[in-house]
Amino acid sequence: MAPTTSPLIHRRGLMLVLSSPSGAGKTTIARGLLDRDPGITMSVSVTTRAMRPGEAEGLDYYFIDQRRFDRMAETGELLEHARVFGNCYGTPRAAVENALAGGRDVLFAIDWQGAQQLAQNARDDLVSVFVLPPTATELERRLRDRGQDSEEVIANRMAKASNEISHWPEYDYVIVNHDVEESIVAVQAILSAERLRRRRQVGLPEFVKSIQDAL
């Protein structure tokens, strides 16, 4: 929950990014955080991939065709976008910018390519966390336990995991996901601290001056 501040101070929202190789747990951690913190909302991306069983339009993704995706990218409507395993993903710019200006936090579960673009476009608003698996063996086990992918897709994801993991130094924070519950608590702690960053507290100089003037 967001900390209580003076009425004179209006906090700017932040973008909390969770990245990991497929299967390391970023999506599970993101869902746990959303369940516990009403002050943060999930960014809903557009994607060209097919809808999976159990997914809903506008809740998990906005499912669009390649032509529309390309047009959004060309006209600057996407804050970040990337091609991952043959499909395109992107973040609609307007919804995120409106949320941040209104003091709401936005959660992203995206890959390193998307995180790099967010860092280039809005570094001051970004808080990035990289999620590592405890071992390569455990990563493969989690991919298989999901039951979503073919053997070919699992092999492809494992082959690309090393390159994805190589980007960990680019992130503000790194956690090893031994236990989902512990990882959620760790991310909650990061979020609580980052909400108190001086630069996110709009009106803070005026508030401090009002105290000084009254002394």
C-alpha cells in the first residue's frame, strides 16, 4: 500500500518492471504482487500472438494483427515493443503516461529488450527487477510443469535463457526466485522504498518550505 503523505505532496507513479528468462517466475510474482497491493496495476500489452486457453482480451493482452502492431510502432503509440519467439509485444504509451501522472504505479512483466526501451524513454520513472532461477535444472522443470509448450518450444526457451540472463547487470535489483512467497515479499519491499524516492514526491520542496517558514 502506498505510504501516507501530506496533502501538499502528490506522488508521481512509477513503472515497476519484472524480467526473467521464461519459466523463472516473473509472471507468478507479478500476480502475487497485484493480489496484495491495490496501489499498483498491471500494464496490458498488445501482442500479435494467438490467445492461449484461459486468457481474456483486455485483461491479459490486447490481441491484434501484425499490420496494426506495425502501425502503432511507427506512429509512436508504443512506449516499448519487441519481437519474442516470433511474436510481437508492445506497451501502449497513453495509458501508462496517464497512470503515472495520476500517481498510480504500473507493473510490467516484460523481457530485457522491453526494459531497455523503457530505460531509454523514461528512466526516472523506472524501477527494474531481474528474477533469476535458482538453477538451470529448476528452470527447465518449471517450464515443463507449466504444460503450455511443446518440447521444441521448451528447448528453444532453454537455449535462449543464457542470453536473457546475461542482461541482469542492467537492472536496479536482482532476486533469486527460490521461493515465490519470499520473492513477492522482496519485491514489495523494493516497491515500498521506491515510492519514497525524493524525485517522485511532487510538491515536496514546497511542503518543506512551509514547515521552515512556520519555524
